[in-house]
Amino acid sequence: MTDRTLLLQTFDALLQPERFRDYGPNGLQVEGVATVRKIVSGVTASRALIEAAIAARADTIFVHHGLFWRGQDGRVTGWLKQRLALLLAHDINLFAYHLPLDAHPEWGNNAQLGLMLGLSAQSHFGEQNLGFLGGRVDEACFESAEALAQHLEFKVKRPVALVNVAKRAIKKIAWCSGGAQSYFEAAIAAGADAFITGEISEPQAHLARECGVAYLACGHHASERYGAPAVAAQVAAQLGLQHEFIDIDNPA
Ligand SMILES: [Zn+2]
């Protein structure tokens, strides 16, 4: 077991939230019990995850998508009231780290997605340097964007939306987890042959065709399942806590 304050300091030391301009508060979003024994990690602090954490007898939840975002109107009603009521009634700590969890060079979403796909980053690109740019660890090429899409589908276990017009091998690969549609132009400018993220929107399909750079969208959730458990496992081991990852699947 450990102390909540030490747990916060350990997460902060690892993820360095002060380095990022983010869309919501990073760190302890909801204060629960002072002595921590078990962390449940997950992608999003949904009601289903909170209920699963209660059933798993966790006193702490660690997520990528917390409860509070810039632009919310601040009313604690409806779904937000329900989630908060559950956390408070069970004295559960909620820790959330957004961009710092995408960015961590070893345990973050992008690093872990790359690891799973057999990719290593040589450099970074885009807003706040969150995008990863590199290629296969074995330095080989994918013979086509279709081959890369197949590999991605196999690894994330879901259909991938692929927009590709170029008939060429894929060597330089850019990736950024979640809803990183807006990173596509920076990936093109950085010389990528293909860009992998979670989501696709209308403009990117046209850009992919017009610029000849393949666009692969494998699901926001599916691309961000890996950072939270990796970081939580690391910190739990360091502090002697139990840890369990609970995936609340999401087709998004
Ligand atoms: Zn996300």
C-alpha cells in the first residue's frame, strides 16, 4: 500500500504534466481514500469503468480520458453527476493524464502502439511534438499501404479505415494515437509514407488522395488501450500496489 500523495508525485514525476498545454487537468481529478492499495487502469473514466473498478475492489482509477475538459459548462448533472457520485460514494481516487500519457517515450500510448506494431520512432512531429515518426524495427518496408493496414488490423483486432492511392512500399511511418486527424498535414510535411491514428474525418480522406500519403484509422479507443495499463503497471510495481487493466470496449 502507499499514500495517495506519494502516488500523485510518482505519476507526475514519470509523466511530467507541466510540460504540456492540455485540454483538461492532469493528475488527481477526484480525491478519494488516502491509503492506496489497488489501481484499476482504463482508457476512459466512463460509468462502466468506475463500476468495474468498484467490483474489482480498487481504491484508485488511472485513465487517459478523465472527467473534466476545457469548454465544459461546469454543471454536475446527468452523466457527470452519476460518475462523480459513484467515485465519491466509494472513496475512489481518479487520476487522469491526457497528453502526457500520449507522449511518454517508453510507456505512453504512442510508444506502446509503436512497440505493438513493431515500429520505432526516430523523431517527433506536430503540435507539442506528440507525433511519432519512424519505421519498422527491422528496417524493412511494408510492401504496400494495404499490407500495413492488414498488420494493423491484426494487432489492434479491429477493422481499419484505409485511404490510399499510391502504389508504393511504405517505409517512413508516422503515428499519433486517438483523435489526431489534425496531425496529418504535419505528418505529410515530415515526409511520411503513411499516417496511423485512431480517427478519420472528411478532410483527411481528400488530403490522403491528393498528397499520395496513406491514411489509416484504427479506432480512437483501439489506438489508446496501451498507455494507461503500461504506466499504471510501472507505477504499481514501483510502489508495491496491485494493478488491473479493465478494457471497456468501444467501437469508436
Ligand atoms: Zn484520446
